[in-house]
Amino acid sequence: MARTFTPCQAAERSIQKKYRRELWGPFVAAVKRYELIESGDRIAVCISGGKDSMLLAKLMQMLRHISDVPFDLTFLVMDPGYAPANRRQIEENARLLEIPVEIVESRIFEISERMDNRKPCYLCAKMRRGWLYQHAQEAGCNKIALGHHFSDVIETTLMGLLYGAQLQTMRPKLHSNHFPGMTLIRPLYCVHEDHIIAWKNYNRLTFLQCACHFTEHCATGEGDSKRREVKELIRTLKADCPQLEKNIFNAIHDVNVDTFLGFSYHGAGPAFLDMFAEEGRRFAAGGDPLLPEQES
């Protein structure tokens, strides 16, 4: 007689079996490669109710049960002003996946829309991040975990280049500027969004999109039109270059600043002409040889 699994058991089994290479493997690889979890950590897994953060919560929960590195988890849900139906969906998904969430209410949707009703998303995201840091710290946590994934990293990199006139990306972990001792980690850093969607559909799960009053009319839940454009651009380019995303991901791990006209670290950096003059002085003194790019 075939064994009957609960929805939670089925979701976990699909992570361990069917999507082991697509989800579990890249998740564990990111945790190890970037040293995201250390002994004694108390991590607040921040859950928005979307597919990414819900999967992250389940992966972190599964990892804690088998990890040789002891760490604790708090599953933190901020209700920034969800409609009652959206709030219920988060609660039902948490029960279905057996994730013991702590829900704390706020008025961030209302405040961000009132302060800037043209582009409230940036302000909303900033306020939510600060709120999460504060409550995680008050709960005794030293890290917060967010659900940004591989596809977010690639899209953010291209958006900065194409629309922001800057080369920047999203790090797998970073220190908080305003909450000393707190670190932000992104354990889904190596997980593709398409695989998250496949896992969601396979288990017939329904999660929130954005759910704020400003973007709730969007069928896709993607309120950022530029991000939609970049998603479409990547899909188009991948038709001829399947390795496109991997190439971009590898590139942000191996940036050759010798070929750039300028760079900054913590907001400061040398100007190109100053760097060029310094190189000239080193070469004249018999220092570093000319780079191949300079010789060509």
C-alpha cells in the first residue's frame, strides 16, 4: 500500500528527492561557499508570504534538523498592512508547511504610500528592512535571512548597468550599517527562480505576490516594470546563449578592476587619471609590466 504524505512531508520530500539538484544542492552550496551560517547563530528567517521566503524558511528548517553546526531559527513575519485574505493565506501556508511563524503587525504599506504614492516600493522595502533588523535584534538574533535568489542577483546586476549607469550587484551577505552586530544573509543565492516556481507548482502551493495596495492589481505581482523588462531580455538572450546567467554570475566573482576607469570601496576610490599616473610611475621604475589590454 502506497504511503500517504502530509502536504508538509510531500513538500520536504520533493526538496530532498525530485528537486535535490535544483534546490537543496545549490542552497547548501551557498551556505558553505559564503559561510552564511556559523556555530551559535540565531537567525531570523524573514517571511513575506511569497514563494521565495516560504521556500527559504522550509530549507533553513530542514538544514537545522541535520546540520552539525548548531544554530537557532526564528521565523519572522511582518504584516505591513495585508488585506485579511492575504494575512490568512500566509497563516495557512505556514501551518501547511509546519513553519512556526511569529507575526508582528505594522503600518508600513499605509505610511509608504502616504509619503510617496508615485513610487512607494523603494520606501516600503527600506522601511521593511529596518523593521526586520530591529525586531530580529530585539529577539536576540544576530542575523536575518532574506529570500533573494540567483535570478534576483543577475537581474539586479543588469538593471544597475542598463538603467542605473553603475556596475553593482547583490552580495550573499553583508553587515548592517545601522544595527551593529547584525548580518544579512541570502541562502538562496545560488537557487534559480525557475526551479522555485517548479517546486511550488509541483506541490500545488499558492503563495502571495506583492500583496500591497499599490501593486495588488498586477497579475504577475511584479510592480517594477524595469525588472520585468530585464527578465524578458534575459529570456531572449538565453535562447542563443544558455550560459548567459552563469556567465554574469561568474563575472561578479572575478571583476578585473585593472581594466576599469574607476571603482569605489565603501564610497571612495581613486580617479582614473590618478590610477593611470601611478601606473606610469611604477612602469618607469621597472615595476608591473603593461597589461595585455594596454598593449593592444
